[in-house]
Amino acid sequence: MKCLLHVLVFKIILLALASSFVSCYDPSPLQDYCVATNETKGVFVNGKFCKDPKLVTANDFFYSGLNIPGNTNNPLGASVTDVDVRRIPGLNTLGVVISRLDFAPGGQLSSHIHPRASQIILVLKGELSVGFVSSNEYNYKLFPKVLYPGDVFVFPIGLVQFHANNNGKTNAVAIGVYGSQNPGVIPIGNAVFGSNPLIDPKLLAKAFALDVNTVRHVQRVFSSDDYIAN
């Protein structure tokens, strides 16, 4: 009986540990900060070497320029300016990123996924149509919303989402914040039709109920260097 109790306790501990591992994304820092540096010596955390704490300054936690509009002169008519560890070295290990989202009239950030972070956006200017789609567990339910200046919307981690400026006359600007140091982005069109090497067109034709020639045309579009979806 005592042996069975020990086995049960051991299993409960393993389950608790497994649950902790599953729910964690960015590791919690074990120090006040680990400012990223290009040097290749010292402590190595989150893929970056840490700057000597004695040499850290306020500028390591600072960036100026998010007031500058991004270049929307591209096929999507949209631009994302990320302020991540590349621009603020002090963000390393802190588990957060902020971005400026710019949209020309009719511009959009097409359907995409952030595999490692939830996102929250605040509209500063213009009008944005946004939304996300639930997984098959919830029958691919669409959650759409039209946002105006001052409106905030949240996108759960790992779900397909979109942002579009359907107003054909004015620009739109939003601020996005992500709950990860490296949220990642997977544009659906690029991943499916612009992979390297390309997925067999016959497989995609069957999956999307298209003819092979149409798939090949779409692959040429998405695999072109001229088509950029960041």
C-alpha cells in the first residue's frame, strides 16, 4: 500500500512538472536583465550573450523612431516596424515586443499566425477590420471586428488572424504588443504556396479544391522575391 502511494505521488509530481513545461513559452529571467550583446563571451541566455552588467546604460533599454511611418509601398500596402531585441538589446529575456503597424488605403496584413505569442493591438488612426479564427475544436469560428482610434483587440496565441484597412481613402496606424521576445510570424499564403522547396502542386490542388495550373500560378506569385509579407 505504501509503495502504491509513493507511485501515485510520483505520477502527480510528473504531471505537475509536465503541465508547467507545456504552459511556459519564454523562460522567466533569473536576473534583473540580460542585455544582448554581439560579443561572444560571458553568459548566454535566449540565444544572446549578456552584456557585462557594469557596462549597461539606459540606452540599452531605449529606442526612438516608432513615430516614423513604415513604408507601405509593397503589394500588401502594409508595413510592420518591430521593436524587438535587435533594436532594444535590453528586451532580451523580458518576453515582450512592440510594433508599429502601418496600412495604406486598402492595405492589409494577410492571414498569418504568431506561433509563440498572443497579441494585443491599439488603433491610433484610421479604421481597421481585424479578426481571428478558432481551431477545429471550436468549429473554425470567425471573430471579426471593425476598430477605430482608441479601440483595442486581442488575438490568442497560434490562431489565424488578419488586419485590413478597408477604407480606400485614409491611412491606418496601430500599435501591436506581443507576449514573447520572439513571437514569430507565419503568413499562411507564403508558408503554403511559397515554401522552399515548393510543396507538390498536386497535393495543394487536392487540399484546396483547385486545378494544378492555378496552384502553380499562385506558387509563382508567393515564391517571387517581389512579393513580401512580413
